[in-house]
Amino acid sequence: MPTAIDVAYVVYQATDLDRMESFMQDFGLVTAEKRGDALYMRGASSAPFIHATRKGAENRFIGGAMQMASKADLEALAALPGSSAVEPITDLPGGGWRVRMHTPDGVPLDGVWGQTPSASLPLREPNAFNAGTVKTRVNYSLRPKREPGLVLRIGHFGLRCSSHDDTLTWFRERFGVLDSDYLCVPGDESKVIGTFLRFNQGETPVDHHFMLITQSRNPADTGVHHCSFEMQDIDALMGAHDYLLERGHKLECGVGRHLVGSQIFDYWHDSFGFRVEHYTDGDVSNIHYQPVRYAVAADETTQWGMQPPKTFFD
Ligand SMILES: [Fe+2]
């Protein structure tokens, strides 16, 4: 079975690349490359880009890509029904090879391997926090700033699907992934309506999820829910939060701490209304973690902080 190890990037289409670039820079991404017809943004990690925007007549989510563990995994992907052959990537920063695929709902989602890494960007060390009973910061002070805290990497994105089960099968077959936790109908653990997926790296802990697949209430209303980017720590997230507020950007909800995955989060709308998330301090799990079924109401999915509005769950 092919194995993926990370999210590579997400791709959107928008009418104005300058507006997208301006928001994304405020959000904490750095311009990797800008052409007449496309914008590529990166974080501090060595990924050549993690968020791409193509210029087009309408604003829409296009798709994304997963980084495969090896070229053999890419070749195994190519052997599956509906996959393209392995082809060189000549039109994106970092190059490499890819296999083009579509989810059961027709979302373009590629497997990539062999991208040339970029030099990592300087990222400050994590801050030391003094808990009630454990003090690790002695004789110095924290001085976080209101500034676009540099995004480290893309962590996950979410897809609303016409068939949760078919999409889940598709991801399992193509990326060798593990179920982390399930969202169920409130009060009924037997009815799964959402699955958090993580990569399988054996004993090595990985993010709680790289993907959230949810059942769309309206089968015709499918597509991206949000994409999410990791920050160094809560000071980086809060500094970016205040900076985005000062710049007049549209906060949807947060700061809060999720129930499933435990991330400290906030959600913003980019210049075109797409939902983007900052997160930090999320759970990590290895192959031994067993999924939990959460049959909770929407307002129970935030443990503390600002609840998402009802429209968040549509
Ligand atoms: Fe998220």
C-alpha cells in the first residue's frame, strides 16, 4: 500500500493574486514565488511552498497534494485505478515527481515526491512556559510581539464530502493512513459523520490529523472546509492573532482549544472568504493510539475559548 508522510500543499484559485499575497503575508506566510498567473507561499520549514493560488475568473478551492514516502510509493499510487502515470513536475517551485488523482468527489489531490527542499527560514526557539508546579524559565522574561508570527508548516486541511465512507476508503488505499478519532451524530456513537486521519510512521509520533473528512449534509455542497498552519507556540499564535485583528482581517472564531486533537486554534477568512486556521500545541500520536468516538454537540467541540459560529458546522 502506498504511504504518505506529510501534507505537501493546498491550491486555490482567486481573481487577485496581490490581495491573496497581502493577506497571506499578514497571516504569517512568506512569498516563495510569484508569477503572472500564480502565487506560491511558504512557511519556515524547507517545503518549497505550502499554499498556492492560481489566477482565475472565480474564487474556488482547487485541491492539494500529499508528500509520499518514496518514489516506490509514488509508483504504487500510479498503479491504482484513476491515477495518472508518474510524471515530472515542471510547473511548480521545487519540481519533483507527481501522480495526479481525484477524490470520489472529483477534488484534484496529487501524490508528490522528490521536491527540492528550500533552505529553512530562521524561526525563534519555542518559549519556555512556567507551569504552576514546574518552572523552566528563570531569570529572563518573555517579550512576544504583535506581529505576523511566521507559520512553520501546513498541518492539515478538511474536506466536506458527498460520501464520507467512500472518501475514507479512497484515502486509506492511497496514503496508508490511520484513523485518529471519529465525530459521530450527537448522542449516537454508531453513526460516524467525520474521521480524523493521521499518517502512519510506526513508532514515530505524528500530528493527530492531516485530514478531516466530514459528511456533507447537502451532497451537492462539497469541497474544502479549511486549511491549517502550525505556529511555533501560543505566543506566536497570539501575536499573530492580535496583528491580524489590528490589520482589520476577519476573525471567524478563536482563540480556543479544540476537543478532538487538543489544538489551540483560531480561524480567519482570507481575502476571498476561504477559511484558514492557525494552530499550536496539538496532540501527536504513533501507531499505538486507538481512535475515540466523539458523539458530542457542536458547542462541545471547543474546550475553552471562543466557540465557532453555527455556520462553521454547515
Ligand atoms: Fe483544523
